[in-house]
Amino acid sequence: MPIRNVLIGMHRAWTAVLVLALVLATGALAATTPAAAADNTLKAAAEAKGRYFGTAIERGDLGVSGEIAVAGAQFDMLTPANEMKWDTVEPSRGSYNFGPGDQLVQFARSKGMRVRGHNLVWQNQLPSWVSNLPLDQVRSAMEAHITAEATHYKGQVYAWDVINEPFNGDGSFVPDVFYRAMGSGYFADALRTAHAADPGAKLYINDYGIEGGNAKSDALYRLAQSLLAQGVPLGGIGFESHFILGQVPSDMQANMQRFANLGLDVAVTELDDRIQLPASGAALQQQGTDYAAVARDCLAVSRCVGVSQWGVDDAHSWIPGTFPGTGAATMYDGNDQPKPSYYAALSALGGSSSGGGGGTTGELHAVGAGKCLDVPNASTTAGTPVQIYACWGGSNQTWTHTSDDQLTVYDGGSRLCLDASGQGAVNGTKVVVWSCNGQANQQWHLNADGSVTGVQSGLCLDVSGASTADGALTQLWTCSGGSNQRWTLG
């Protein structure tokens, strides 16, 4: 990952050693059920296409119940964010600490997840003793480190990011201690050493800023060609994909394909998509477009083996601490509720987010109030706010969840759609009926936990003030899991 991601060490929680022990002993990871049906998850949709969908976590994250519940339910590949890097594994020469990485491998195994090893050789998060070695000792130190770590995890990791971020933006090599000691020959040596220690692992070079065609990706392409011509066991290229909103390269698919044409696997390894805060509804929609584009690009390249998001949710993302004023970069918000980008990625993978309903047509029951979503006085006027009211089976309480994720009421010429008023995407936005127009503020996901989320806003359909009274109005509000945000259809 980029140099800026070095700051992740700030929120390592070493006390999670005790937390994990308690978790494994008591099963305490059973937490909030993520808002998606078990058979309609990112991992299930990806697996149906012969891909994986992964995430990255740190040891400290193991004590965060909501985040870990999402990780276990949605993802099938785990990348340790820091625990396999040189400064953790070999802080002093010949003294190895595999405990933190072992905990994450154990967690992954308990959830049926595979592991991407990250990473063996990188100029950052590198102990000072390595950087200060006489150059004639660097090769032996590198080979010893790779051999020890890859041997320790032999058979436990799917792939290794053997070499991480070796290029500058202009395509020149980063002049780190490895390059200074061995020149570009260190690539072949590192890859061969890793292969000797764990012949079953797929071996990658991983970098950022290589997603589209440019000087950096061209330089990596030439290096890959050279290594393969030498018979070096390079198996794949990792495209980190730390994007800024709206800047997914239009040639990402073609660029991945040219590496695949060399006989290499390709993978999106550290996906996130940062937004200027506060994130508007339009920005969240664009983020969905970006995530869907990445998923489709991977599906279009037969040797793209999968996509991994860097982190699980916005609350634990590295972005705000590194790029002040930006954030909201993942598919899950700070309360571990899915955002439009989640639904967009799931849809692009061919999955479905519908769930939690007894059918596609019927009364939409407000669980907390024991009443029904109701159009007051059976009004057919666009802009009428909807309410909850005692259920009686009338046409103004009969809703259809369509294949386009609309919630419609009435039939024929009177047909109206549930609508976030004024395309609002903030807490307190009124929910009304309006002429159906197919826009995102009229699209709604019915989730397995009973919540109904607006595609445009990512907010939940909410009974104002948690009222149980006839005539209480509905609104959009941050998803909280409360009974006033739970609904059943049918």
C-alpha cells in the first residue's frame, strides 16, 4: 500500500490479544447481522463468478464486533493490514514475531476465509536495522527474512505480495536499500526465494497508481515481461486501487488484460474510493458507480481472480487520518450499514440485495409500531408524505417491490413510487409518493435485517420519533437497527 498508509500503526490495538482469546473461547463474534441475506453477499456473488471478494483488517479490529460481523459475513479473503510486514515480523535481526499475523490467520480460518500475505519486501514499515545494513549484507538479510516468514505461513496463505510498491510515479525504481544493494536483480531473487519457501503460494508484485495505462504501469509491464522471460516465478500483479471519487481509469480493464495476456493473474488488492466530506447523496451515488466499474472490470478479465477492499467500514478506514477532509471511502458506513457502493458492487457481480420480505407485493409492516406504511386518505397526489396507520389491506397500503428496487403503490394510471423528497440524502428527509421516474431516490433495498435503505442516500426508512401512533410520518435517518427502522413486506 502507499507510503501514506504507514500511519495505520497509530490505531493498532495490541490489547486485542486478550480480546481474540476471549472471542475464540466464547464465540463472542456473533454480533449484529449485516444488512444482506446470507445467500446474497459480496463473497457469494463473487464466488458464483469464480472470483473472491476480500477485505483487510488489523489485529485491533478483532475486538470491534460490528466490523468483524460484516467481515465474516461478506468477505472470503483476508489481508492482514500490518501484521505480516517486516517491522512487526522481524523487528530485530533474526528475532521473529509471528503472533499478530497468526491471530489473523486463525480468525480467517474460523470464518472460512483465505489469506493474502502482505508483504515481504517493502521500503516502508522497515526496521532501521535493515536500512542501516552494509549493502553487501542486504541480500542475505532479505533472503533470510523471506524464507523465515514464507516458511512459517507455508500452506496457510493463498498468495504473497512479495514486493510492494517498487516504482515511482515516473516509472523509475524506488531507490530503497534493496535496489541500492542489488539493483533490479532483487526482484528475481526475492521471488525465487519466496517460491522455494512456499511453492504453493501465488507470488505478486503489488503497487498503486498502475490501474490505468501510464509511465508507472508501463514500467511494471516491462519488468514483468523481463522476469517471465528469465523463468522467475512471478504469478500475479496487484492493483491497489486507492481511488479518488470519479477517477477510476476508463482503461483499467484493458490495462489489467495486458498483464493477464502475459499469463499472470491480476487482482484488485486494496480498493477504496475517497470522498470530500461531508459526503453528499450525489457523491455516494458516484462512489457506487466507481465500485461497480471496478467489479465489472475484474469480471471482464478472465484472469482477474478477485477484488479486496482496504478495510471494512468508514469508521476504521485509514483515509480520514491521512487525507484530512476526505473519507467515506468504503462500502460500509461508520455504523456498519451498507452504502450505495455496496449495492452497486453486489449488483455488478450479479448478486441481489432483496431480502427480508414475505413477497414482492403486500403490506409493508412497521415492526416497532405494529402498523402499516400508508398513503394518507388514499391520496394520488405527488408529494404526499407517507405515514404509518393501522393495517386494513387497502390499496393505499399495498406496496410492490419491483425488480428495479422501486416500492410502488396503486396500479395502472394511479401508480406512484415511494420517493425521498427533493432527492434528499440527509437525516430528516421526508418520504413521499411521487410519479415513478426510475431515479435513485426512488430505489429501495429490502435488507435481511428488516431495514429498508434508500439507494441514493444509504439512509434507512424510519418512523419519526419511533412513534407508534396512527399518522406518524416517515423519514430518512441514519441506520441504527432500531425497531422503528424495521419492516416486513407481505
